[in-house]
Amino acid sequence: MSKNLFDLTGETAVVIGGTGALGGAIAHGLADAGAKVIVIGRTNRSKLPFVAADVTDAASLRKAHEQTGTPTILVNAAGGNDPKATVTPEMPFDKIPRENWESVFNLNLVGGVLLPCQIFGAAMTRGSIINIASVSAHLPLSRVVAYSAAKAAVLNLTQFLAREWAGKGVRVNSITPGFFPADQNRKLLFKEDGTPTPRAQSILGHTGMNRFGEPAELVGAAVFLASSQASSFITGTDIRVDGGFLSQTI
């Protein structure tokens, strides 16, 4: 066993969705730990090696796999919500269009985990797969019903694959981020003057540390799960990086 449990030298990591704030932080963290990292996404916003692909399109991902080869670390960080699949006074649950509901599942479950695991993960003979879940996978958040359901499915699929692939030496785990301000949710969390919105105040009231997370705070959990030495007997596990959000109700 190496003296450094978290040394990823000699490993190749593919980070799907590594152009976003959270996926990008994880990608750079794995690179800093010594891994050769390739980012996959729609638009190149990364300083790391990049391959363009549409995660919801199997043919596009197969082409990307041909370009990158099979990794020993696969991070599935693609995801997001569709505003038209969000419950509002104008859009009650029973009126959410099926196509918008399906678009959320297509991005977060099918493109976010299923297709990458079928194409990249199935070819792996050793290593680690890390799926990015959400606190809403454990307890559904108000309004974002489709997103919560899709992320709950991500947790379930993670545990299935952990058992399915344990025999071939591939560990499958997930990380549950709490609330991390990013481009897609910043307007929901902060007013124009930078003060928290009522929804943000509610979130902070449920977060023991009383603050939002920083993307860099996900890196430790990712490197830990990626390391075949540090987490060699860990599979089917979810690590919460949420500042205590899921530790309290009222």
C-alpha cells in the first residue's frame, strides 16, 4: 500500500459534466491528486483535456468513449432541473407536462448515470464510479419534484451497480452535495443586492453550518472514493457533503 492513500498517479479519470461548477472542482481535484483527467461536456469551459458529447445521446457518448478510452475513475456529474417541471402556483403538480418531467429524468438519470455507466462503466475492469446525487434524493424538496425523483433514482441505481459490478473490481458510490451556489441556482438563492432570498434563508435554517458550500469542499470526498487504496472496501455508499442539511428537520 502506498504511503499516500490519496495518490491517484497512474489513474485515468473521465468526468462527465466536468464543465459545471461542481464537476469542474472535482475534475481539477482529481488532477491535483495525480490522475490524468478528461472532461466530457457540451461546451468546453475547462482547462483540462476536453471531449465534446451530449450525455443524453448514446451515440455521442460512444464516440467520446472511443476518443478517451476506458477510465479507471468515472465521475457522473451531469445534471440539472427544468423550470417547466417545477411546481409553482401557476404550474401545480398535476399540470406539469410529461415532456418536461421526462426531460429532467433524461438528463439526471438516463444521461447523468445510466448511459455513462452502460458505455464507460461496463467496459471498466477495475476502479471507481462516482455518481453525483442531491440532498433532494433523500428528502424531496418543495417545488423541484421531478428533479428530486430523478436524483432518488440515481441513488437506487448506484446501489444496484455497486452489487452488480463488485465482482469485477469496480466500486460504485455516490456523493450527495448540499447547497452550492452556481449559475443555475444563484438567482433562486440571492437577491440582486446579494442578500439571501426567503428560499435561501429557509435552506440555511436547515443547514447546521448555516452557510452554503464551496465547490472545492466536494474534492476530498471525490478523491477518497476515487482512491483504490483509501476506499478499497467501500461500495454502494453515499457520502453527504451538505453542511448538516439532512441531519435535522425543524
